[in-house]
Amino acid sequence: MKTGEPKQRLSEKLNADMERIRAENAASIDAQLQSFRTDLKTIAENALATIKTDTEGYLLRVRKHLMRQSANAARPEWKALMWPMLVACCLMISAGVSTWTVMTWLMPNLNTMGLRVIERPEATYLIPRSGGATLARCSLAGEPVDCLMIPKE
């Protein structure tokens, strides 16, 4: 029989120390893993933002270059087509003005025919200047029509 305090066995003491060290290490490793996850997530987000910015910048530069290329390629054609288009527009305007002028010269004016024109909201009145004009029934293409006969002077 033994007397005195019972002593803890060495294996139990070592096991308790190992369990305490394991618990400390597990908490430390968990904190390190959480820190690593946070750091890795931040690094991945920064890398993604950098890739996105670089890609957008590259695409903008490529588009700008392509736009300049197409504009530079179109310049000679535009310069070549500008003068014919300008000449065509001027010819169309001058043709319209000359046609109007010729039509006013060639078409007889009602005043030169001896008729006075009075415009009213309800009707337009043609009044002969001399009393020689007469309203008669004429035949035009086999159809009877009313006509105003003005004798030649």
C-alpha cells in the first residue's frame, strides 16, 4: 500500500499536454485559414478588377484604331464623290430655275390674253378687259366643253 498523494502518470500528463497543444494549434490554424481565405478573396477580386479594366481598355483601343482605319479608308472615296455630288446638286437647282424661267416666258399669261383675274375665297373670276370675249360651246376631242373665245387684235 502506498501512502501520500497519488501521482499522475507520465503518459496521462503527456496526453493532456498534447491535447492542449492540439487545441491551441487547431485554433491558430483556423484563424490562419480564415485570414488566408480573406486575403485570397481580396487578391482574386483585385485580379478580376485588373483583368476587366485591362480588357476594356484594350477593346477601346482596338475599336478606336478600327474606327480610325475605316475613316481613313473612306476619306479618298468621299473626296472623290464630293465634287460630282456638288456638281449634280448645282445642276439640279439650275435646271429647276431655268425650267421655271422658260415656262414663265413661254406660257401665255392671262393678263396678256386680255383677262383680268380676281381671286376670291369662293371662286376665281376671269373678266375680259375688252368687251370682245364671248363664252361659247366648243368641241374638244369630240366632247362639247365651255370655252372663252377672245378675238385676236
